[in-house]
Amino acid sequence: MEAGKKRLAILHFFISLSLCLIPLGLGKVSLQAELHQALPQSREAGILEQAERAFFASRRSEAIVSVTGGQALEVTGALAEQFRAWGWLAENQNDFIAAAKDFYRPLAGGLLSDTYRQALAAQTNPGAIGLERLARVADPFVAETLDIDLTLNTAIFLDERVSSLSPLQSDGEYLYLAGSAGGSLQPVYFLFLRLPEQALGLNQVVHSAQRIKTAIRQTQELLQGTQVRHSGVLFHTAENTARGKQEMTFLGGLSLVTVMLLVFLAYRSAGPLWLALLTITHAALYGFAAVFWLFNDVHVLSLVFAVTLIGIAIDYCFHVFADLNRPEGKQRTLSAGVKRALSWSFVTTALGYLLLLFTPVMLLAQVAVFVAFGLAGAWVFSQFIHPYVRLPRPIEPTRRVTSLIVAVRRLFCRMQLRKRLAISTLLGAIVLSWAIEPIGFNDNVGILSASSPGLLESEAVHLEYLSGGNSIRAFVTAPDWETLLQREEAITQTAQDLNAESRTNALSRWLPSFAKREENNALLQSAIEGGKFSQLTAAIGQSVSAGKVTASTPDRYLESELAAHLPDYAVQVGGVWVSWLQIKGLNHIEQKQLFERHAAYLSQFSLAEVFTSVLSQFRGQLLQVLFGIAAVLILALWWRFGWQTSLLSAAILLIIVSGALQMSQWLLGSLNIFNVLGVLLILALAIDYLFFYQAEGYSVTNMLAIMLSAVSSACVFGMLAFSQTPAVGSFGLTVMLGILGIYFLAPLSLNTEARKNCD
């Protein structure tokens, strides 16, 4: 390489490397692996969707451990001691009561327990109920709240809410589920964990999850005969993080080794190896620099997808190797035809990836940026650096490879003689396969997760334990805090009217609206004045009072210690308050009636269902876009090479795409949006192959470059097919099948006059 060009190349390399390292050094970039970061998002994310994302994110630090079996109590105690030492065990009941006492002290006059409300409605004496509760000397609610409410209404109010929060009972130290519940014959003990923020980083979350699982395993080994389950968002994040890192390292490393081995087997020289490695390195630097500067949070899964850059960037190398080895002279400049073909290849493939910017999945946008800019790096290296590198020996394929290319060319030439029959037969087979098994899609958002079956099973078991069957979760919206609470109360009352056995868990159960508290206060005051608490007054030797009703702002609740002990019930999004509530005990007809009566502000909402719907809608739009892209590509071929070539290419593209999708469905059982995204890339790669064949024909150098490109790309995408993440596996499988189809069918696009070097 000339001295000036060499210095420019080195300077360019260090600039690219610096652009990668600077954002990392500045702490601008953080890697993410949480599932909600990978979930699709509609262009105009609705209030409920944003709220659900907020609720999902708030649960990232929580975990549940359940224990059942012969020594369940001993195992629970040992684990509790360990988690408490780490500071991860959720606050105990006494801490909760203390927080509740502080919060309800100014609000006690506006509370009314369900027990007292029923007694007042039945014209019975609530004082007798309070007297009976006073006799429970071990009742912590009574002991802690007696000084703020002598009616014991607050104590009973809290006891009822705690009992309704979950079906769990307390033995004074641990929470447990009775043996007859949840399908278990033995009691199930529960430990609730809340991890600090410093234990939830990308690297820390894997370690944190492993610490919990190690503690469980070691305790089980000492105290056998128990079954311990764990669940929580952090375990999903940990598994996806570990899986993503493992696949990024393993698949990326294996892809690189495979490509390097292919280069060595084809050329048996160190020079091509170094040039191939430099091309891929250059591409990777461009890709990382673009992603690090354009995104603050980079998802690990996007880097797994980005492994595909290796299989595409190496194609540029193979075409440069072949062109510089032209028989007419070992020149150090690329021919005009190959320059145009490389530029066309870069533009079409980069545009194919950049279309992923319009997907509702942010990680795919990151993949698009990484690969598109990475291809730009490979193109720059191939056009302006590669041809001027001086090597001690020319880049020539081995004799075996040359003989193989000659044999393949002979095969393709024979296929040319029967291409009409071949294309007609394949089109007929595609139509027949559609008739036998139509293409079907399953866009379940679970394809983005690599969570283990054991974790998913534990999640389902815990949900059944804590929520039970016949339970629904819904969202309530309101313009302000007071209206939100009043709407929840109206929904709760409707559920009670529909089915007296229904139970509602909602924010308004813990914090009644101001209007409800005024109503409660009036009822209590009337009962006191009517002598309903005379027995209780006589027993404690003091007069009781209903107190006063005071207002409560959302900040006072959200920033209180009480809220820290309760689920995140409400969030404000775009000036609108959104809360969730759970209703148990309504059948399907009653549920329908409930939603019809409160349709203006009540919505049954599931994040998974919404995101699945977003994926499904986008898939339909993407299919329409793909037809448009294919039409544009065919028109481009018609403009450049004529109508006969464009019609042949259209038929070939139809066979390749349909065959890749049909075979993917046979192997996977159903298709998803990532199979369709694979078609996007297949079209981009197919047009490259078609263009190279039209430009260079069946020359040995062209066929060598195409064969090596096809083999390397098929290997890289084929490795992705073994990913444990369904989305990655689906994408890799479809693209691999498409590349194989392109390789064998693209030569048929040549017309009789264009079959250069065939004879």
C-alpha cells in the first residue's frame, strides 16, 4: 500500500475505534436485557399501554419464593434468615402496621371497615364487635392503632384489607397458603423479596438471581423433601441477559471462526484471512459506533441479531478477491462492473435493514442501525482500502475450489436448458403446498423471551396460588385523583351488586375517596351519637369519637411508607391517572355486564395481548410493504435488463420467498413476524445475487464470489436458527432457507443472450 494511503487507512481505523470507545468511556451507553425494553410499542402509545409499561417496570425489583413439603417451615426460616441478612427480604408485618398507623392517623375519621358497615346496615351494635376484637390481646392491628382510633374501626379496616390483598394467612412470623388451596395438600409458605437498585444492573441482575437460586439449592440439600419455586421479573431479566450474552459470544465467535475457516479453505493463504478479518472488524466498528451514539440503552438481544453482519460483510471481501484475480491482469483496482455491483449490493441490503426502523420493536431498530452502518464500513474498506493492500502473494483460489466452481457452472448451465420446466414445477409445488397447509401466523409476544420452561411454570403456579381462578385485572382512568378513587368505588359496588361473593383489590380499598370518607364519617358519628358504641366505651373507660375528615393528596400517598409496602396501584401518564384493580368471583356474564356499565373508564387490559396485537397489525402492514418492495425491485431489473429478465426474476423471487416461509412453517409449526422480517432481508440479498449474475454471468470469478458469499451467509444465519430465543431462531431459519434458494435459483434469471461463459 502506498505510504499516503496507508497512513489514511490507519487514521481511519483509529477514528472508527475512538467513535466506539468515547460513548462507552462517557457512560453514555448502557446494555439492557429487561423484557419490557424489547416489547413492541405502537407509534402512538396509548395511555393504558404507557401505564402498563410503568407497572411492569415497577415490578422489576420484586421476587417471590414459595416453599412446600415436609420441612417447608424449616426451609422457609433458613431462607428468610439468609435473605434478611442481604437486606432483600420484604418488610415484615410489624413494619407495615407502623407505616399504616402513621399514614392513617389523620384519616382515621373517614375510614369504615366492611364489618362495621354491615353491622350498621343491619341495625346491630358495632360496639360489641369492637369489644370482641379488643379481647384479642395478640392482635397487632389493635395494639398498634388503639391510640389513634378507640372505636377499633381502623384496626378492623386494616385487618380486612390485608386479608383481601392475598389469600395468604400469617402464623405470626411467615405468610402461608392453607393446604387445601392452590391444589396443594400441604401448606405453602411464601417469602417476598425486594432487591435494591444496585442489585439490578445488567451484570448484577444475573449475579443476584444466581445468589437466590444458590441459596435455595444449598438449603434444599440440607433440608430435603421440599419443593421451592421462584418467580419474578428479575429472574426473566437474568435468564435473558445470560442467554443473550452467551449467544452473542458463542454465535458471534462461531460465525467468525466459520467464515475464517471458509476463507482459508478457499485460498489457503494468510493474506485473505487478514483482509477478511479487517473487513469484518471495520464493519463492526462502524456498527457499534452508530448504535452507541444513536441509542442510550442497547438491548443485548439486538446484538445477537447483529451477528448477521459477519455473514453479509464478508460478501464484499469475496467479490473483491475474485475481481482482483481476473485473468486479464492482477490489478489493484476494481473493475467498473464490480464497483457498481458492490455499491448496488450495499444500497439494497442496507435499505432492507433500515426498513426495520419502522417496526414497533426498538431492538430491531438497533439491529437496523448496526448492520446498515456496519455494511457501510465494509463497503468503504472494500472500495478504498482493500484493493491497495500489498500482499506477498496473489489471492488465488485453490485448484479444488476452482474445479468445484467449474462443476457447479456446468450444473447451472444444464439447469438453464430446462429452466422453464424447473420454474413451472416449483411454482406448482408452491401452490400445492399452500393448498395442503396454508401459511399461518402466531404473533405471541413470548417469541421475544428466552425464559426457561421451569421459570414460566413457577410463574403460572404462583399466579394461581395468589390470584386464584376466575380473576380479572382491569384499568381505570380518570382526569384527577379524587375522580379515580370514586370511579373505583363505583366499580367495586357494581361488582358487589352483580355477585355478593365478589372481592375487589384496588387502591380505593386502602384509600377511600374524600366523598366516601365524608359518608363514612357521618355514619360513624351517627352510630356514636345513637349509643352503638356504649359497650366499648364502658370497657375502655373513655369516650369514642369519629374524628374529622381531612383531604389526602396523591403525593401524600405515593410518597408514604404505606405505599412502599403495597403494590403500585396508580400512575399518572400524560396528565391522566391510571390505576389497576383486580376482581375475583365474577363469571363471564357478570364480567361483561361490569365492563358495559363502566365502559367509559374501565378497560380489561393485558400487556401481552396488546403487544401481540401490535405485532400482528405490523405483520399485516409489513406484508403489504414487502409486495411493494418486490414490485420496485422487479421494475428496477426491467429498467436495467429488460422485461424477460424481470419476469424470470419475479417468478424466482416468488418461489424463494414462498418456499422459505413454507419450509419454516413445517419446521417451526407456525410463522411469526420475524419470519416475515427474514423475507425482507431475503429480498435485499436476492437482488444482489440477481444483479451480480446479470452483470458478470457465469464467469469463474463471479461464481466463486457468489458461492463463498452464499455459504458464509447461510452458515451465519443457520447458526441463529439454533438460538433459544424464538424470535432470533425464526429469523435465522427463514433467511438461511432463503439464501439457499437464492443460490440455486438466481442463475436461472439469465436469458439466453446473457449466459456468459456458459459454454
